[in-house]
Amino acid sequence: MKKIKIGSAGLGRLGYEHACNLATRVPGAELTAITDIDESKLKQVKSELNVPYAYTDFKEMCANPELDAIAIVTPSALHTEQIEIALNAGKHVFCEKPLDTNIEHCKKAEKVVEAHKDKIFMLGFMRRYDYSYRKAKEKIENGDIGRVILVRSYTQDPITTIEGTLAFAPHSGGQFLDMCVHDIDLCRWFTGSEPKNMWGIGGCFEFEQYRQWNDADNVGCMIQFEDETMAFMFAGRAAAHGCNVETEIIGTRGTLRIGSVGTDSLLEVMSEHGVCRECYPDFVARWHNAYIAEMEEFVKCIQENRKPNVTVYDGTAVSKIANRCKESFEKGQMLPYEK
């Protein structure tokens, strides 16, 4: 089957991860071009991954006739504009979450995708492609735990990466949008329902800098869905032990728990500190296999000419919910969800 030639935009932490995966780990994919505004990084990655083309201009990359598809791993506020450029250039598009920081932009992205029905568009909600989360979804659909009562989801980033996180904070859209989008997407995915009411809370417990952006370093949100299902999400920026993600789905006939995955090995360290297991150092390491799996799905969708399960409308819905959570946090009160 023909290999899909992909151009990848953005070489930050996650952009570099996707570029490496496309170059070496995703069957059926060929990393043919990369783009970034950092010329030194661009030159280094081009050489390291043996990429034929490198650009500092996104539009110029999309004009390359050799490319079949574009992977957008750039700052969130650029997504809609770049989706439009890539689709208008006749390319299939994979876009990292969130769809955009602005809801009107999200709606514009919907219209752009709708205007290119012959092209594949996929959004990067990679947790849906993690093996444990896929198994949980199967069991929910099989009715193994009865009706879902509550979804509890925790996401904590390590304090060791806070310097980069703070640099990204002014244009991240806020913690509910930047971090909680995956938890929100999982809640919608697991329940098949939309929010009715929500109450966002949080504070600056470690990094006061977040106050200048009307944000917080640790936030939580309680959501009541239209079918009465409850959800609680927590997102933190300063976990001392490393990357920590866990999810629990409580049903009327059972409970599913995806515990915190400490590391990729069973290594235990025995010392004067006791018996310890190391943790994943960051989100890129924790979701490494899921990032590969979602790109494999994107490539297969192009090869088989079928649409992925994650749509542009999922992106709009999650961004709307995240923004409403932030509004609730800012106002200090529970708010109804506005469709």
C-alpha cells in the first residue's frame, strides 16, 4: 500500500515526538517535510531524522505537491488558520488538541472541514488510543459496569517541566483548556452525554504567576451531564513525583479504574528512602504508545478512505466546555452549560 507522505508543523516537545514517530515508528507513514520558526532546531531535526524538506513558512510547506497530509502540532491559537491553509492546499489534516482557544474559530474550523469532505481530518485526543482506555470503553459499551454514575479523572504534570509550562501559559487558553481537554473528552466519550451544569474551582498554590493570566496552577471541576451522570476532574501543574494520570468510572454494576502508570518497567529501587518505583518524567513519555497509535489510525484512515471516530465537532464541544469551566472558575459559581 502506498506510503502517506506527511509534513509536520511545530517542533516543540510534542511536535518533536510526533516527528520522530512519523519518521521511524508509524507504519505506512513517511515524514517528508517539517516546519518551525526556530531555524536552528529545524536544521538539527532535518538532519537527525533525514527529512527531505524543511520550511520556516507553514503555507510554503503545504504547497509542496509531494505531501499527502499535514500534522499540525503548533500553538493552539494558530490551529484554525493552519487547518484551513492545509485543507485548501488539498492535504489531509491531523491537528493536535485543542481545536482552538476561541469558540468562533472552532466553528470556522467546522465549516472548513465540512467544505473538504473528500479529505480526512482528525483531532489528537490520544487517550482514546491508549490500550487501557480503549479496554475501558469496550467494557462500558458491553454493559459490564451497568449505567455510568461517575467519572473521576486526574491529570498532573511534573514540577520539573514548569519552566516550559509557564512560558506557554500566556497563549495556552488557560488550564481548563490546555490540560482538562483530555479529561473532558473522556467524560463525553465514556458517557455519550453532554454537560448540563458545571462548577470550576482552583487556585495558585505554588506559582503566583498564573494570576496575571487569570488562571491557576491547580484546578478542579464538577460536571453534571444531561443524563445525570456526574464527573469530577482535577488538573495540576506541580506534581513532585512526575507525570500522574488516573481515571475511574463508577457504574451501577461495577467500577473500572485506570490507575496511575508509574513507569514503563517493573523496576523497584531499594535504598535508604525505602522501596520506590520511578514515574514517567513527562506527558510525552506517558502517552508515547498512544501518540503512535493515533497516528497509525490517521494514516489508515487516509489509506482506507474512511473517517476517524474523533471529529472536528468533538474539538468544538470540548473547547466550549473547557471555556465554560474557566468562566465558572473566574466567577466563582456554578454555571449552566450553554450549547
